Amino acid sequence: SQQGEEDPQALSIQEGENATMNCSYKTSINNLQWYRQNSGRGLVHLILIRSNEREKHSGRLRVTLDTSKKSSSLLITASRAADTASYFCATDYGNNRLAFGKGNQVVVIP
Amino acid sequence: DAGVIQSPRHEVTEMGQEVTLRCKPISGHDYLFWYRQTMMRGLELLIYFNNNVPIDDSGMPEDRFSAKMPNASFSTLKIQPSEPRDSAVYFCASSSSLTDTQYFGPGTRLTVL
């Protein structure tokens, strides 16, 4: 079944730096979503980008979508220690059902 | 709104025992999802419901797993008999057909000894 795959798998950066994560998928999608998971907690929705959109912003988050390459990127600008978490991309191919990638672990060093 | 509520938060049981996980979705949401998360396999969709009806249970690993949704505000995931390889964090999530966002519960960490 279709599943988003994130790259890189783990990222360690200094506070204040930007963090970029990529996600690839295999078939056509309705939308692509990014979620965050803090250790020991449930996933929290961050941002959704539809298949007819190319870029979207939300606070310090910027998401891009390239449907021709079947890929998306998530940029977190001016990272903070509180951004330390795992980040998942999820592809929606209908019926409100999502296929999640394995996640990117991001560590922001104060 | 209280969000998606799951119980118990932690469950430790012995192999062969029956385990029941519970979920209360967000009021008004018409989709409910059960996921399992492990280090090895990541986040797997087990089953999902729409308007209390199971739509796709192809992710349920085997007949030992069953899920029900008797009404719009309650769902259970049952494992009988449990095995050590069932140890994982089980998440329930709900969403509305009006939006595409899923809201996750805090999860149940299951350990089968």
C-alpha cells in the first residue's frame, strides 16, 4: 500500500537553525499532511497541503509539494528546543485514510 | 473538547490473556481509526470505521484481533489471546468527513509478558 517515506531519518541541529525534512510517495494523493509526535505522546497534526497546492505556511513551518516528483518537504525555521520530536508525513488517498511514513527524529540542541 | 480519550494508558498482561483497549472519539467525528506503533514497523493502520461501520480491517494482523464500535462515542480493540509480539503502543484517532485531519489519542502502551 502507498506510504510516505521521510528522509533523513534523524536530524540533529542547533537551536536557531532551520530543519528540513523530505517525504516521498508513490501514487496520486488527495493531500499530504505532516504530524509531530513528542516522546510518549500521540501524533499532533501540523499542516495539510492539497494536491493542487505547491506551498503552504503556518507560523515557522513551510511545506512544499511537488506532485510531478511525488515529494514534499517540511521546513522548520529558527528551531527551538521544544521542536525536538518525531515528524511524520502522511498521504491521504481517499476515504479520510492516511498512510504514514516511518518518521523523522529531530533533536534541537539548546 | 477533551480530545480523543483512550484507556487504559498502560497495560501489562501475560501471554494468553485477553486485552481490551478502549477509545472515545471526539464528539461529532464520523471516522475512527485504530493504529499500532512499534519501532520495527512504524505506525500501522489496523482498522477504521465510518459512521460506526468497519470499512477496512485489512490491517488487523490476525483473528486474535477484533474491533467494535457499538455507537458513535465508543470503540474497543480486543486481543484474545495476547502474545508478546503484540507489545506496542496502540493509538485511536478520529476525524470528520468535513476535514481531512486526524486527531490522535494519547495511546495505550501494551506490554505482553
